[in-house]
Amino acid sequence: MTTYDANGITLQKVREHVWEIPQDEEMGAPARVLASEALLEEIADDRTLQQLKNATRLPGVRKQALCMPDGHQGYGFPVGGVAGIDAESGCISPGAVGFDINCGVRMVRTNLTYEDVQGHERELVEELFDAIPSGLGGGGVLETDVETVEAVLERGVDWAREAGYATEADLAHCEDEGRRKEADAEAVSQKAKDRGKNQLGSLGSGNHFLEVQRVTDVLREEVADAYGLSEDEIVVLIHCGSRGLGHQVCTDYVRRIEEAHPDLLDELPDKDLAAAPAGSRLAEEYYRAMGAAINFAWVNRQLITYRTRKAFEEVFDADWEGLGMELLYDVAHNIAKKETHTVDGEDRELYVHRKGATRAFPAGRPEVPDAYREVGQPVIIPGSMGAGSYVLRGGEDSLSETFGSTAHGAGRTMSRTQAKNDFWGEDVQEELEGQQVYVKAQSGATIAEEAPGVYKDVDEVVRVSEALGIGDTVARTLPVCNIKG
Amino acid sequence: MPFELRDHTADVAVAATDGSVDGVFASVADGLAAASCADVPDPGECDSDRFSLTVAAESREALLYDYLADLIYERDVRTVLPVDNEASIEEPRTEGPEADAWHLDASARGVPLEAIDAREVKAVTYSEMALEETLQGWRAYVVFDV
């Protein structure tokens, strides 16, 4: 049997791209890493494998805890981690969702071609940078009151539709139609609402961005047709989350769970795995609060979409409907949802935790929007500013292998501190401009921290996803211009 | 400088030392500010008033977590970066309505976010958190989600 040893942890090769950490006396279930040998070497380079082992100790983990091909060390639960936890006898863990609840991506189509945009890149990047609030303290598209925040928390994108920021089609092309029905604004603290009211419609900073891209390769024509993608088409990718509101929800519930369930916490190897037992008052309350933060994040990305459409109208002197700026899809990659999956031959309701992992349901699942149910849900995998991104569709084997999940991006390989030592923001910016990629950020440090060289090879991440049948490649895109906080 | 920013794959860690527990709390808070902004203006360079906050928690470690979480909250609602932090910790009282709680009185100078280029730190985490007394004084290690 082929094995791989890293930091005292031995993985056994189950088959190509599937590595297992067998269950030992401390683990509640086995753990699996889905990676090529090259990706595994990067994944094993930090504490990812230990964090994955720790995740199996959450009560009620079914089958195995998983690390996607872009996984890396996080806090408590690894980024790229997926766990299906029994919703009756298990638990729900805010740390296994992450602080940035419903951090996610959406893609907006256009009927522009790359040729239409060439020569307008500088104007477009400036217009977008002015239109979209970004960075720390940059405000939001909407700076509002707590009452409005509560409506957003309860109704999600439906609130944005009524307020004139979204269309019916936007709702129809968003995961869960942009609204988690269990959302409850009362489960969200005043502190969270205070943080959220001035940040609605903002990118934030770190790895969040808005990128105008061109479709360079269509890899599955029939599915690309269903998604409305064609070669040379311009699309817009928006990556951000629930801002301070979501961060505060996670902080609040980690502390409340710590106080209410110390016995469970004592059994866990990391306090950031703090979990509320399924069926407990706090588990239900966190689920409702998380649902509200999910709604907030969807509205956040919707308001950015609204401003993006306006910016394109300015630059291309046409209305956004005429430019064909329809939402292709919006999908979360930090989330826990009750879903039904087959475990040991039985259908079980699970809290599927995806932290830095994307739902990737294949054709036929009822959760997939009508428009895509026959071909499978779109999965958007952002890469680095230099390497481009991918659109996948949920793969047939995702349900049996990964609770219907795949990767969420390229995944970092280098710390932010080292990135700033190795790269100089202005140099990265110039180099990208030489490749016809126009970047504008609040600071050069942000560009250095997000330089293409700090990420894994997104092509390899996607190749593994395809080989395992959990996400099938549909199209590849390359950046044209990028703004970030 | 009684703190250092340490490498972490996706996030940022602060390692701090000080002769007193008060000092190590303030040093981690200053590390949090440094993780957000490399070039903080001095008091004379921009309007930056001091503000106060108080925190209570069930343990010393929880007190540090809540203190840092509250600084992040204050940053967002006041739209200032808390710098030049000062902290004073009181051990649990044995009697009265607030028995068993650790208390912290703290203050910071709030530098307006519009006056600086700052990166957003999302949250404080418990992951790998250390807070302990050593032969040389106190040391703390905190990972922040970026």
C-alpha cells in the first residue's frame, strides 16, 4: 500500500487522488484528503492534516471528514474542510463554518466580448474602484439603520428586489434563491447589526475582490450553453462575504457555546471547534443566526452587482439589460446547511459544514435552480490574479464522495507576511499589466499579499476535482481587470 | 517591541511578551493594530482621541478573547483603528454579584480609518491561543482571521 507521512501523520492511498488518515482511538471517523501528490505536499506543509484529524472529533461526523484539493490550515477546522454531521445526534460548529459566513462568489454574464472591452480597461477599473466600496472603513453601497439590516437578515435578496437592487432573475439564479428561510434577525446580536449597518455592499479586504474576466476556453459546450457562456465573452466575478456582521455572529456564538456547553468543548482538541449539540437551543439559534448572516452576504454581493451594472453602463454607454448583465450563479463557500445524504444505505439529515468548500450538486438534485437542474449546478472556482478561474458543474460522484462538495479556489501556499517579503505590490501590478491585467487596490501591500505566486496551481486543483468526478470543468476564464480592498 | 507578527498560511498570528499580564494584553492589542496597518500616524499627525472599554469574562483567556473581539467591534462602529493600547486586569472577586468574573479596563487611541491604509482583520480566534506566565514574565500567542 502506498503511504505518505507528514508531521507524524500517515495517509494511505485509497486510489488516485484519494488519501485516507485511518481512524485511530482519538478520531471519531476516518479523514480523507482529495489531492494529487503535488497538492498533498503543499497541504501537508502546515497544520492542515492535524486540523482535519481534529475535525473528526466533532460528535456525529458521518463517513469521513474531508479536505478538498485546495485545502490549507485555518483555525480549528481547516480551510477546504467538509464534514457531514448528523443533524439529530451530532452537532453544529460555528468554527467549522468560519467567521466569514457565506463568504462566496457570484458570476455575472455580459454580452460583451473581449474585443469590446480592450482599450477601456483603465477606465473600467477606475469606474469600478470608485463605484464599489472596498478596504477597511470604506463604507457600503448602502449605509443604513438597524431596521433595514433586520429586513435584509430576514428576507435576503428578496429585500433587495423590493428595494430596486435586484430582479426576479437574480433571485432565480442564486443559491436558495438568495434567502435562507430559517433566518431570524432576533438571533443576531445588536453588536452584529451595528457592524453591518454601514458595510452593506462592500468588498472588504484580504482575498476579496471584483474581477472582470474573459472566457478563454469552453470545455463542455452543452453545459456552457446552459450557463450562457461562450468563448471570448466578458464576465464579472465577485468574491466577498457577510462583512463584520457575519464575523460578529460567529464570535458571539463561539463564546456562547463555550459558556453553555463546556463539557463538549473539553472533549474537543481545539476551542475553535466549539460546537452546540444537535437539538439544543443554541444549535437551533445559531442555525437561525447563520441563516440571517447568509442572507446578509447575498444582499452584500447583490448591491455590489447593482453598482457593477451601473459602472458598466457608464463605461459602455448602454443600459445593463442591453449589456446582458444577468447573474449566472451565486454560491456560498463558508456555510453549514441541513441536507439529506445517503449514509450506510440510509438517507440521513446532516449539517453539512463547508468551510472554504463549494456545494457541487449534480443534475437532478431538487436544490439546484430550475435553470440548471438538468445539467448540474454551476461551481465557481476563483484562481489568482495571474492564473485565471474556472466554472465547473457539480459532478455525478460528488454526492457519494464529498456530500456534494468540491474546492472553492486555488488555496494559499504562502503566509501573508512571507508574501510581503517576497513580492512588492507595485512590481506585481506592473507585471500583471504586462499581461493585460489591470489591478487597482487600496494599498500595494494587498496586491503583494495576493500575488499569483502565493496560491496553489488552480489548474491542478480543478484537474483533481474533474478526475474524481466531483466537479466537471465547463469553462476557463482569465482576468482583465481586478479591484480589491 | 513586545510583540511580533508571525507567519500563518492564511491568517496572521501575534506573539507578545511583557513583564506583566496587563502589558501582555496591551501588546497583543498593539499587535492586532500592526497586523492591520504597518504605518500608524503619531498622535500629532492626525486627530485621534482616546476611548475606553471594559470587558468581563469567566477566565483570563476568555477575557483576552473578548477584549480583542471588542477592539475589532469598536474599530468597525467608531471607524477608527485602536492603537497605543493600555489595559488593566482585575482578578475575580470572591464575593458580590460579580464574583468569579475577570475584569478589564482598557483604553486605546482611535486613528481614523480614513487617515490610513489598513487591512481588515476579521476576528480573533482561539486556535493555538496561548496565555501563560513564564520565568521572564508573560507571553501570549493569538491567531487572527484575516
